Amino acid sequence: MKLADVLAMDEASFFGFCQRWGYFYYCRDGYKAEGQTEARLQSPAEFLEHRVGNCWDMTELARVWLKNHYDEVKTFLLYYYIDDDNCPSHSISAYRGGGDYWYWFEPMFHGTKVEYSGIHQYGSLQELLSSFKRVFEQNGQLARFLPSRTEDERWSLYEYAQPKYGVTGAEFYCHCRTGESYLEMI
């Protein structure tokens, strides 16, 4: 499917389309990477061509679609620092809909320990981000990729601008950390 076709979808169709993607880290060499070290951020067109990707890839596709339909769109990366080689994370798209409501566009939390896939409405951006952290933390603890007791100082949350496509996982994290920290909101 072409990007122009995806951009023409209504919100419900786009959301359903996004839920059908395989979750893998994708490499330049055309194979599925085992983890973030080998991963490369795909452009939305590459993501559509390869039909596999991770939350970064999905967030970038959603960013493009949402910016074509809404005036205010933000993307966020939340991660928990365990050690230099282990920082479980998730990126999301959020947008301001009608009025002062904020929406979390989340096609990826389906089939997880905490089912939260959907388009969720919040009265404020702070409420949305607090929910994002709570859901990610609960899911991570139940799936055992986060400790049963997390420490506040190990959390990071950044709003980030569109990254350069093709960057590695490490470059993606560095890019996100140049954005505005929203840690005080969670």
C-alpha cells in the first residue's frame, strides 16, 4: 500500500490498519533484527513496504497521518533505565482533538499483559502521559521486563521532533533526549 492511500484513510480505518503490523526491529539489510542495537528507524514508506517494525516506526507513520488530520501532534519516548544495555521503552503519538481533549493513539498494546490498544481520550496532556507511564509500567512488570518495584529516578520521558530516518537505536535515543523532558508530568 502506498503512503498516499494510507493518508486518505479515516481514523478508524487507519487505526485498524496499524493494528495488523508485525512487531520487529528492522535493519537496513532487510532482515528482522533481534534487538535495538541492530535496528534502524524506517521511514513511513519503508514501514509500509516491509510490513514489520517497532513502536518507533509506528509512531512515525502515525505522526504523518495525524499531522494530515489534526493541528497539534506530539510524539513521546518513555524509558526505564536498568543499565547501559537495558532500557525498556515505548514511543507513542498524541494529538489534540476537538476542544481541549488529548488523545493517545495506541495500536500496539494489544495482545500484551495489559491490554490498552485503542484511541484514548484525556482531559489534559498530563493525564495522558501519566496513564502512558502507568500502563507501560504495569505491562512491563507483568511481562517481567521491568522490576516489580521501579525507582522514580530511573524513568525518562521526552517529547521528540521527527528523527532522521535510518538512524540506529542508539542514535534514536540520543535524538529523543534532545527533546523536551516531560518527566515532571508523570
